Amino acid sequence: MEEKENLTAERSLEIIRESIEQSRRAMTKQSGRPMIWWGSLVVVFAVLIAYLWKNHGGPVWNVLWFVMTLVGIVGNNMMDKRRQPVPRNIIGSVIGKVWASFGIFCCGLGFIVCLAGFGVLSFQSLAPASGNFIPITSIITFALGMASTTTGLILKNRVISICSVIAGISGFFVALRYPGGEQLLVMAAVAVVGLVIPGIIVNIQTRE
Amino acid sequence: MFQPLDPLLHSELRLAVMSLLISAEEAEFPFIKEQTGATAGNLSVQLDKLSEAGYIAVEKTFKGKRPCTICRITPTGLKAFEDYVEALKSYLHTGK
């Protein structure tokens, strides 16, 4: 861009519109990689935990979700340092807070259920009316779908929104049908549909 | 009646910089350079002009060991941008 000072009103408006649109596009472009990263991590850990659950000692392996969270945060910070700079704006800030809320709710819920799993709390006191069953995968799947849909709506990206609605709602009901270790495979499928695929599509859409 | 256009904003590169910053809390120099396609030297000169007018605040800091220049729009800049857009409207309405 050069230093032209004889602009028409139309050209001025075009510059303003293009610049604001470029800023929004840059934000969308940067959202693809974290979605693929977190989605892939969920798939790997879900399959691993499902295997260990079935073959080596039962649901106690769900504690690995906390390891996944730590690995995810470290990896995300490393990606942040390497990526091209993006302007900090209200869109990025809102999306960050949506996912932070998702993380807080899931970790909180997971922590309490783990306490019950280790016998520190009793399932009877936590869920007396539901036959000692807490459908944590269904709840987390639903929350993931909501957070991802909100991200898509904020970024005005239809692909993210549609994939997330499908993943969140179908994952909720399918996970209810499989209360054992198989529910983790449902979680893996939800991560593929709700995070990995939209992340790849966003990357393709925003590639220059 | 045409309203006068702020000469500081009525320039392709400075207007693009202000438009980028209007939708962001802050932006780093490499981002602005990439989005505007300007050379580093030219962009620095234009940022200095906007900064001297009080339209943007420029903070020179470090990101790890690398120097990092962060730009933010100021309330004065925001008001000037709003006035500029208002003035533009008068040209467009007359043109119809």
C-alpha cells in the first residue's frame, strides 16, 4: 500500500471496509490450528483411555484427562509463541473466555466425579436419583458442542457452527447409550466432527 | 455542503492502519505491515505521524528476547476516525 492522499470517498470507504474485514479474517485463520490441536488430543486420549479402561483396570484411567489438559495448555502456548501476530480484539477475547468457561466446568465436573471414583465422595450422595450414574461424557460432549457453536457464531463461520451442533447434540444422546468405556469412543468421534474437521475446513477456507 | 476531511486520515496507508486498529484493542507492527502490504520504513513514518497527532499510542516492548512494537488507537484517534467517517458521508450523499 502506498502513501496516496488524493482518495475519493468511495476509495476511503473501501479501505475501511477491507481493513476491518482483513482483521476479522486473520482472527478466523488463527482459530483453525487450536481446534485441530485440541481435537486431535481429545481423540488420542479418548482412544488411549478407552483401551486402558477395557484392558487394564477400569475407569480409573480417566485421570489421564487432566494430563491431556496440561499437555494441551503447554502445546497451545508453544503455538501462540510461534504463530504470526494477531491483533487482540473483543472477538478473540470473547472466544477465549467461552473456552475458558468450558474448561473450568469440565475440569470441575471431572474432578468431582474422580473424587467419587476414588471413593473420597460417594456416588449415592452425588447422584442418588440416577442410579449412581453421572453421564459425564454426555454432559461434556454437550458443553463442547455449545462452546464450539458459540465460536462459530462469533466468527460468523457456518461450517464451525453446523459441525458443532451436530457433534454436540448427537454426541449427547449416543454417549448415553454407552455408559462403559465405549463412551470415550463417542467422545473421540465428537472431537473429530466438532473440532478437527471444522479446524481443517477453516484452514483451507482462509489459506491465501 | 462538503465537510472538511482530516488530512491526517485522508491517506491510503494511514486510513488502513486506523481501520485495522479500530476493530482491535491492539495490534503488533508485523501484523499491520502484513495486512497493509506497506514497507517497514514507510509504515514506521506513518505510525509516527499518527502517534504525534495523538491518534494512536505506540508501545515498544519485548516479546521474549525480540523487540515488539504494539499500536493502540487512542480516544482522540477514535473521535477523529468517527468524524472522518461522518465527513465522508457528506461526499457520498452529494454524489448520489
